[in-house]
Amino acid sequence: MSEEKKEELQQEEVVQNQEEQTCEDNTTEEVKEETVESVKAELEEKLKEAEDKYLRVHADFENIKKRLEREKYQAIDYASEKFAKDLLTPIDTLEMALQSANAELSAEELLEKLKEGIELTLKNFTTVFEKHDISVVETDGEFDPNFHDAVMQVDSSEHDDGQIVQQLQKGYKYKERLLRPAMVSICKK
């Protein structure tokens, strides 16, 4: 074979090799492009699903938050409902006492019925207060500015200085919180 033919054959082989390589590269690029495109599409789909899931969870959270807020305000609004229901009994007792005042009774009988009605009403109030942890502030012994309000100072030979001499108005506590201090007079020497 001549030298020229050898060169031609070599050039043909080089061109063929280049064509084959180009075909392989194109095929590889197409496979890569298909793979990249499919992965990208798959990831975009997962992203959409995650966004949708997030939006649904966030909406559920907001709905629960609103419902709990509404329930909290309803609980606050109706917190004293049970106490109010318990106060209906003393009111009924007072109304019965007023009705008995209209009866055709003598003055002594009427006075006795009114006294009985007032005592029953006080007993009902005391029962309601005990049921709801409302207690009377004690006024025996030393003056305590946290629970007593001294409105007078009096001389007393029977009491020490600073002791409570007389209760002028009862004080009340709800559990450990003071509702109203007891108005008292204290001894001053």
C-alpha cells in the first residue's frame, strides 16, 4: 500500500472515531439531559407536595389557634356562671320573705317570719360562699394591714395596743386573695 492510501485510511479512521465519539457524546448528553430533566421534574413535584402540605398544616394550626382563643374568651365570659346559679337560692329566699310580709299576720308573727327569712337567706349565702371558697376575714387578735382596714382608734383597757377592739364591717377572702378588708377599730394607748 502506498503512503497516500495509508494516510487516507488513517484520516478516515480518525474521522470515523470522531463521529463515533460525537455520537456517543450526544447519546450521553441526551441521557444526561433526560436524567437531569426527570430529576428536576421529580424534585419540583416533591417541592409542590411539601408546599401544599405546609400550607395545609399552617391553615390547621391557625384554625386551632383561633378556636382556642375563642374558647378561652368564652371560658372567661362564663367563669362566674356557676357562682351566679348558686346565688339564685338566696334570692328566692328573700323573695319568699317579702311575700310573707304581705300576708295577713299580726305584727309579732310578721316580725318573726321576716327574721326567719333573713336568717335562712344568710345561711344560704354562707353555704354558697363556702362552696366557692369565699371566707370571712378573721378579726380576733392583732391588726393586720393586709386584711384589716382601721377606721377608728379607741381607748380600751381590755385590749393591748394595736389589737382589734371591734369589727365594724366583715371582710372577705376568695381563697387567699382579699376581696374586701374588714373595717375595724383598733386599740390605741
